[in-house]
Amino acid sequence: MADSRQQQSPRPVRLAEYTPPAHLVDTVQLRFELGEEWTTVSSRLTVRANPERIEAGPLVLDGRELELLEVAVDGRPLGEGEYALDAESLTIPEVPERFTLEVTTRIRPQENTALEGLYKSSGTFCTQCEPEGFRRITYFPDRSDVMARYTTTIVADAQRYPVLLSNGNRIGAGTLTDGRHWVQWEDPFPKPSYLFALVGGDLARVADSYTTMSGRQVALHIYVEHGNEDKVDHAMRSLKEAMAWDEATYGRECDLDVYQIVAVEDFNMGAMENKGLNIFNTSAILAKPETATDADFQRIEAIIGHEYFHNWSGNRVTLRDWFQLSLKEGFTVFREQHFSADRYSAPVQRIEDVRRLRTAQFPEDDGPTAHPVRPDSYIEISNFYTPTVYEKGAEVVRMMYHLLGPEDFRRGTDLFFASHDGRAVTTEDFVRALEEASDRDLSQFRLWYTQAGTPRLFVDAEHDPGAATYTLHVRQEVPETPGQAHKQPMHIPVAVGLLDRAGNALPLRMEGEEPGGTTRVLELREAEQSFTFTGVGEDPVPSLLRGFSAPVRLEHDHRDQDLAFLLAHDEDLFTRWEAGQELACRSLFRGVAAYQAGDEMRLDETLVEAFGGLLRGDAGDKALVAEALTQPDEGYLADLMDWPVDPEAIHQARRFTRARLAQALGDDFLYSYQANQEGGEYRPDPGAIARRRLKNLSLAYLVAGGVGEGIEAAREQVHTATNMTDRLGALRPMVAEDVPGTAESLEAFYTQWKDEPEVMDKWFAIQATSPHYGTLAGIRRLLEHPAFNFKNPNKVRAVLGAFARGNPYRFHAPDGEAYTFFADQVLRLDRINPQMAAALARAFSRFRRYDEARQRLMREQLERIRQDPQLSRDTFEIVTKSLGAEENG
């Protein structure tokens, strides 16, 4: 029987119920008077009835936690009986066809811990309006299909807030007699309210410029807290690289006179693409070798690119409604990944893309919060900034890119931008543009947007030596997901190759064809299909799903020897890595079975030989070698494990395998560590990054194996390293293994870097993910540490998020105490920042994958959270869906 909290649950928003807005807004004039206690917001809107609606009806404006001071229509103030006000909206029953609306509200940004709308971060006023933050600023039709031109005037104390920014171009400024000053900004492009931005603070500006392909000069400004100016050189270079890449690859030129970025410390996301005024989490902008790792440098470049690319894929062409979120995010993630692949190692970038997909999105697809790339409904849209919308959405675009080919895909995107510039559109408009440009029918392919779940491919092979044919029998299954019991077959591109027993790639041909290239994309459209290659005299080794051509789970009965063979010889570098991962997974699961049975764990000789061959071979792309030598993490192994997941057995098998590999290949790892030492000045170029990656991976193995020379090398490196990559490359394995001297090294690290917030986040995360330091008692100590701040999302992610995701051995301790503790933190955080609380609550969402005792303990905590009478809509939706899958199961 449903409880009262469920009965009062918010009504979902449904795609099927979409209707165009009743009223449109042509212009918006805003005036902000920023104060230490209150901020007053005055808006003047020119409004008209939407001609697409037969009857416009009343004017309904969205608003949350606002104090309404005045509302006027065409200059006439309205009395209380002429409008209706509730917790979510302001409604004016009768309005003219065209009119001017003036609204004055008062808000308290200093108390806004949800970090939505206008809030304060380290003394700086800033905004986050995507997806529905603007309604926390003023009453407005806060939906993405209402686009207007904005003029914004900001008034503030001149000494405290010398920098006042908003979207567009600065058109005026002045001083007032009371010590305040004002700045006015005008955005020449119509935009939805979610792209509005404002910043007011005492910030340092780093300036540069970029000349576009048409010869226009664009001023580039990055604003940071004073003292951080030396950490934005990489971000500025990355911005100019992204601008040049978008011109060369998509023909998209910057359309602004000035492009501005502001870094703030308190931010729920990585960054936000507000038109012309991007607001970034400091972790996604600040970097210098002493404080940032190679991964930070690469992540910053990717995020800079992502937000810049949104200028066209998201801003100039925007969303009709929030169900279309992947229209901008999936497409832009694909563009970002392509950009990063061109900048660094394309195979390694693809591996990183797939690893992120498998560790975050595949579990989501297989759990109670599974949803299509284009969702059908939501209670709180903030909960749909998910790996499915982003990462799987990017994979859907990638598949179309390869099905159409680069030339037709480019023609399609050109047509899309040209046809829909300045409009709010849907994923259907995007696919239709690609079809029109390529003359391809993507009707069946559209199922990738509407069907949830990760398809499973089952591949069997049959070789006929007499006929010299080789046949692949492929069967697909799309699993049942919440709300979608019956699925249709998908259109799946499956890239394959064949290798002879000498390791040579065979030219592929089918009946009636001439021999072609060594990779063939098979288009699977039916539940079962067979594909026959001719001219195949000897039984080959198949190379399947090359480049990870589709986001599917592949099952094929390769022998261990075949996997080792592919790891050594496959020309497709992604599939080489994949073969090594599969080989490692098989070995690890044998260890899991032995541990569960109480038997002695043994190391597979095939795995030792394969890894040794990588270490001793011609390294080629050292970044790829490092990826191939990296063990699958515990979360990924849990996702592959049959019910019930055994976190302890996975942890022990992985720990055993890592140590035994280090001992068996100690000399090789030691040689790799020494041979890849970097001298001279730090450089974040691909070659140097690859050498550091392989060096520090080798060091981690040596420490894990208890190899004395490796432990001594780590102790020395953690204190003598001249860059953060090497410093953490030594500290991380020391903390993971708790070797002698670790506690002292952690304390010395803290003493040196305690004034660097981004470095402290790393210090927290290293401990939270350690089986030795990330115990429940250890996590409690971290939350009480003076450097921890519960209101800062980065700190919450670094401790609680890292603990739940990166330390399953301790998080899923059998006594369940960690579950109770974690639920306490979810409830505590829900009062402060519901978005972050909902994100943490997802740690319980797949509780049915575990044994009955753990299921019961996690279910109890989900129920306890759900019963909270003050629970936010954000967290309520996640918890209810998590329990709903169990209750309906």
C-alpha cells in the first residue's frame, strides 16, 4: 500500500503533453541591484500571444522562492485581485494580445545553497540557470522554447564588485553618487532564459584575442580570483584551439565580439555554456604543472571545447523542450570527443570514452533509473543530466557519423545549423537534416532515441574450409527496462575484421564483391542475421565491434589464446585493448570464484605472458600500452558479475592479481618505470603524457606487489616530483597499499597544498577511495576536516561521491553501517543542495544486484530517505524510482 508521501508525489512532466507556449517574449530588460542582504530584480518584458495557439489564455509565469514587490501591465500596477500567486507561479488571468509586463522581485542570493539561479560563491555573485534556475531570479515563462533578446543592467558597490558581467556586448557604464556603479550589457542574439548569465565580483582578468577565419577579431577574457592568474594559460590556449578546430571541422565561426569565461568555486556542474559568458567550476579551468595532473590538463581542454562548441550546438540552435536535452548535449559531447581525439591519441580517447560509458551509462541502462536518450517523462529535469543523455547520446551521433560517412555527416550538420539557426528544435529535426543531406533512411535508427536499455549482441562463427567461407551469425536482444517491456530490433552498425593465424588482417568481401578493405561495417537490422565472407581459406580470428562501433554488450566465445592473439596483433587498436580487458576480466572472475569457494587464487599464465609482451614489446603508443595494462576497476567488474554481486570477492581477486602480476613481471615494470622518466620542463603534450602515464602505472604495480625498489621509488617521488602528475602518481599507490611512511606523506602533502582547493579535492579523493583510509571511520574524519566544506559540491564529490563510486569494498561492508551513514549525508545535503543529494542517492539505485542481506539494508535506507517529509523533488524522484523497480519486480 502506498504511503502518504507517495500519494502526494509531484506529477510528472510528459513529452506527449507538450504544447507550445501560450505567450512569447520578444525583449527582456533586466535591472539587478546587488546587495549584501537583498538583491532586487526589475524586469520589463514585451509579450505577445503565440500565433500557434488558438487561445492564449492567462499569462502564467514560473517563479520559486521569490518575494514579489510589484507587477504592472502596460505601466498600470496590478492589485492583488488581478493576479494569483503560489509557490511555483504567478498567473495573470487577463492580458492583451500585446503588452509590456513589469515585475519587481526581491531575492537573497547569499542564502541560496542550492546553487541555482543567482547565488554567491566566495564573495562573487554568479548564476546557474540551466535548466530551471531563472525562475529563482524573477517571474518568467522559464522554458527553452521562449527566446528573447536581453538587455541587462547591473548595479553594485563599486569597491566590492568592480567586475559586473552579463551576456553579449557591454553598451554602457557609469557611477552613482552612493559609491555604487552600473554596467549595461546587450545580447544581440535571442536566447532562452536558461542561457542567461550574470557575474558580479572582485576578479582578475586575463585577456587575449582570436582572429576568426573571416578576419573578425574576438576579445577573449577569463576571470578568476586574484592570485589565480598564472593558472589560466592552458585554458586560454585550449579556447583558441577549440575555436580553430570548430572552424576547420564544422565551419562554425565565433559570432561574438567578446567571449568571456568566469571561474567560480561553488558550482554543481563542470561548466555552463551561457551565451558569451561561460561560467566554469574552478576545477575545470585552473591548471599549472605544480597543482594539476595530466588528466586535469586534458579534461580542461575537453570542457573548454565542449562549452565553446555549444555556441552553435545548443545556443544558436537550441531545445524546444527539456526532453530534447541530448540534442545539444549528446551532439556536443561527440564534438568534444572528436576534438580531443584530434588533439591527443585517437585510440586512447576512444578507450576513455568507452570506459566512461561502461562504468556510468551501462549500469544506468541496467537499473531502475534507465531511460531513453530522449526521455518520455520526468519529475525533476535536473535528474536527467545523465550518462544516458550525454555519453549514450554521443554514441548515437557517432553511429550516424560512421553510417553516413564524414562528408555526408558534415553536409547534414551544415543543413541543420542553416535551417534552424535561432530556433528551438528537436532531435527529430537533427536526424531529418542528416537524412536529407545523405539520402539515407534512418527510420529504424531513431529507436536509439526512444528505446532504453543496452542491446546485447550474441555472435557465433562458422568456417567452411571447402567453400572458403566464414559466416558470422549475429543475434540481438534489447532488455526490458522500466516502462518498456517489449522492444523492437535496433539498427546497429557492427564493424568487424578477420585476422589470419599469422596476425595479418584479411581483405573482406561478400558474395559477388571484389575484395575490399580490412574492416567492414555490418548493418544489423533484424533480431537475427547472418553475414558470410568469401575467400577465407583458413579459420580466422574474428575482430569484432572494432572501434566500439555501437554501444552494446558483445558476447562471443573467444578462447583465451585468441584474446591474447588479438591483443598482440589486431590492427584496430581499440579491439586490441578490448581483448586485453576481456582476458583480464576472465582471469579476475576465476579469482572471484576461487575466493568464494575458499580455494587458493592462481594467476593465469596467459595473462602474465600477454602483459609481459606489452611491457617488453615495441611500445609504439605508450598511452595505449598503459591503457592495456590497466586493470578493469571494481565497479565495472561488479556490473559484469552475475547476481549477486560480491564486492569483497571482487576486491580480493583484483588485489591478488595486481600484486602477482607485479611480482611475476617485476623486472619489466621496474625497467618501464626507469625508461620512461621525464627530464626537463613539464609539457602537457601527447608524448610526454603517455610516458608519465606508463611510468606511474608501472610504479603503482611495483608498490602493489610489495617490490622494495618500487616502494622506495614511490617514497622518493612523492617528495621530489616537480609536477602534480608524478606527485600523485606516487602518493596514490602508497595510500592504496598503506605502505610505511604513507601517513607522513599525506600530512606533508596537506601542509604544502592546503591553500589550493583543487589540490585538496584530490587529497580527499585519494583517501576516500583507499581500502585502508576510506573506512567508515576514515570518511567521518574527512568530513570533519577543516578543509572540507559540506556546501561545496567539489568537496562533496571528492569525499562522499568518491567513497560510493570508487570504494565499493568499504561502501558495501556487510554490516550496513556505511549505508546508514551515507543516507544520513543524503538527507543532510538535501536541505542544502537537492541536486547534489539526488546524485548521491543514486548509489543505492541498483541495490537488487546484491545479496539479500545487503538488499534489505539498502532498501531500509531508501525507505528512510523517502519518508522524510521535507524531501526535495530531486531526491524523491531518484529514491522512488529505485524502490519502484524492486516493488514492481
